[in-house]
Amino acid sequence: MTTALEQVRAQLVATFGYGGGGTPLIPWIGELVDLIVISIQAGELAPLSVGTAELADGAVTAVKVTDGTLTAAKFAQGAALAAAIAAGLGASGNVDHADASPVTLMAAHATKDRACIVVAICTETLAAVTLKPTFDWGWAADDDGLLDKLVVATATIGQVFIGAGVLPATAPLICTIADGTGGGAAGKFATVVIALPTT
């Protein structure tokens, strides 16, 4: 089985020439993306293993967990990712099939193109009566320039999808969503982006 880290390295080689004689990106980018997957999709906890039988709806509230008490420092595996995002080198967010499209995941940079790695983890299996929802990650002029809907057409909970490309200066990173038809439409993704200026 191909690991998320191996997928990232292969994508870096194919897109940017990383490790293949081209201009290398920061060497730890592969490890950082692997931490993204670990922090969102813990191998110790199977999908849907915690349900209302184990944890009642609404049981965890702001009264029980004060705002700000769960920080990156308390989650070592996610600390590097949180630091990179805080430094302006990425973004994270969730997208739902029912969200108003497009969803802006990362604001534009005024002057710099950015080399982007997009990691999308399915948190709700895509489904519909007749037509499944579709999700594209890119920018306004090329809405699937980073991760194409054809790749995620059959996504199920826990699947990891990785895309890469160069986001032009002045263009925000967006997810474009076409909701499925019929009453059974479903589909959600947790998305993390690492974005490195190319100049």
C-alpha cells in the first residue's frame, strides 16, 4: 500500500522536479505532509468508531473545553503543521457538499506565485441517488488546477488524496463544489494546504 509520504514525494517529483535534478523544495515538505495525514487520520482510531453510543451528541461543549485549552503544543504531531500555517505557509479547512461554492481555503498573495501541496482527506463518503457531488481544488481561472474532481469521484471515509501545482499570485485557493442530485447527496473533506512562495 502506498503511504501518504510516498504519494507526496512522487507528486513533488512529477510537478516540481523535487529530488529529480530540478530546484528542490524544502526537504522536510514530505515529512510535513505525512504529519498532516497522521494528525487528521489517526491510525489508532477507525472511521466511525466513536459514535453516539460512546459519546452523546453535544457532550463536549465550550463549558467543558474552554476556548484555547487545546493548542498545537499539546498535540506534538500537529505542532509543525500548525506552526507552518501560522507562519503563512499554508491553510486548512473543511468542505461539505452542501457548502456555497466556491469555498475559499486560502487567501491570495499579492505578489508571489506559490507552490502548493493539497491534502484532502474524505470525512464523509461521497454518495447520491443519481449523481455524486464533485469537489475541485484550484483557483478561479483553473478550478481543478491543484486537485481534480475525477480523482475523488469515488471517495470513501479515510481516503487521502494529494495534489500539487503552482497557485498564481493574486489568486486565492478555492474548492469548487457541485452538489449531487437526489435526497441521498453526501460528501465532506478535511483539507490542508502547504504553500511555499516560488520566488
